Amino acid sequence: MYNWQPSASINNLKKRAHVLQSVREFFAQRQVLEVDTPLFYASTVTDPVQVAFQLGDRFLQTSPEYAMKRLLAAGSPDIYQICKAFRGDEMGRIHIPEFTMLEWYRIGFDLQDLMDETADLLQVILKCERPDLISYRQLFLNILQVDPLTASLPELKEIASAHQIQLSAGFDTADKNLWLDILMSYVIEPQVGQAKPIFIYDYPSSQAALAKINPDGLTSGRFEVYYQGMELANGYHELLDADELERRFNADNVLRKTRQLPERPIDHRLIAAQRHGIPECAGVALGLDRLMMLALQAKHIKEVVAFAE
């Protein structure tokens, strides 16, 4: 027998609809325009960590970021989007390959402005306390007594070993960012953001993704939000330099090649849009299904989506 029933209860789906309505009201009150961009696109992210689904010569999008930035270059006002996104993550308590994302861009905002607005949204939806804020560097210093910006590779490996962390074959153990990510995921994250959300900001410049590098040259205008053991959102003070964007895309593909991953086609339309001119802005992507889990006090993501198969 096939189980045809939805994974979420009808009652939870009604609550989900109410949360979505509240999100739209939040942005309507702030005069942020809702947009709709393609999910099936000729290019995708080059980030070696993200797994994009490919169908023929096109890709299901891991995020609407590239198309939304092209709208900003074309003269759109502040924009947001609620859409499906697709990533080849493992199935699990907080992971499904097809999920719902909320992404928005605010013209003239810097990182602090965007963190403030994201905190406002979390308080509206979750009725939580005002989030804590701490820099990535200070967090490592507080919990692991090491400076992540200057620590050597042997130092990071020694700390991982002290926490009984070992890597299986196939990982690039000479990659400092890999060890930073592991320490963040397995040691730091479980200790933060439990009673209320926490914003971690100013990630190392080597983890800038598509964020600006800060004037210190060591950190980037990037933040992530964690609450009750889940990463909820990832925000940037957006990179506007088209040459630097192209350099980062190419560097990603070089890294992909060394890891024996398929290279990804670079989105030259986005590069052209940045050459035309994207206004100074900040943007953030937030996992709506995880937000729903917290709002509905669900233990598993399948409890808040209609069908999780």
C-alpha cells in the first residue's frame, strides 16, 4: 500500500498559511515588493559546498539570489520572494531537497540594518526575545579560546581532536575553512542560540561567499542566524564589484576541480548586471520551513510541509 497522506497535519498546514500571511504583511508594511523569478535556470551557484540538481543543461535553483540581483540592477525597489529552492542535502530532521525560502534585498541597508530587520521579523513570527549579536571571532575566542582569523591549521586540528572529531577519507584536511566549519557545526553551534536567537556576524574573508570584504581585510560583511540548534538565515552586505564576483566564481570552479566535483557554468548575466550597476544593498535568505518548525514547535521538518517524500 502506498501512503498517500500528507506528512503535515491539516491543522499545521493552516498554521503554516497564517505564518506566510504574517510574513507578507511584514513586508507590505515596509513597502517591500514581492517578486517571482524562475526556478529553472541556465546557471547555478559555483559554491563547492552546495549541491544543485541539474536537468539537461539547466539547473533547479538553490536560491533566487542571482535573478533578484538582476532585478535590482534593472531599477527595482526593495524586493522579497517566497519560493521553492532545491539542494542536494541529505534527508533529515531539518533537511529536505525541496524547501521553501524567503529571500529579500534592501537598498541602502548595511549589515547592521539588515540584522535589525531580520530580528524584527523573528520577533513577529516567533514571539521570541530580541536576539543576541556576537562576532564570529569573539564566539571562537569565548568558546574555544582561539582566534579563528589567525589560528594555524595544526591548532585547529588539535582542538578538533580534543573534541573527539576525526575526518573520514576524502576530505581536504589542509583546508583551514573546513576545520573552522567543523568546529562551528559540532562544537560551537550546539552551545549557542538556545534560549533566544543569536546573530553571528563578520565571518572570515575566506568565507565571504558573495559578501563584501570589510575594511580590516580579515572579515566579511556576512551574518548567520541560529536558534534552538538550527541555522535559520544567511545574510550579506552585498558584493557589488563585478570583477571580484567573476574572480570568486572562477576560484570556486578551481576548488571544485581539485575536489573532483563538476565545474559549474558562471552566470555571466549576473556579472553583466553588476557591471551595469547594482545599488548599495544588503540581502538575506531565510529557511521558511525551519522558521515554521520553531513557530509550530515541530520536531521534524516533515511536520510543517505538505509532502516531505
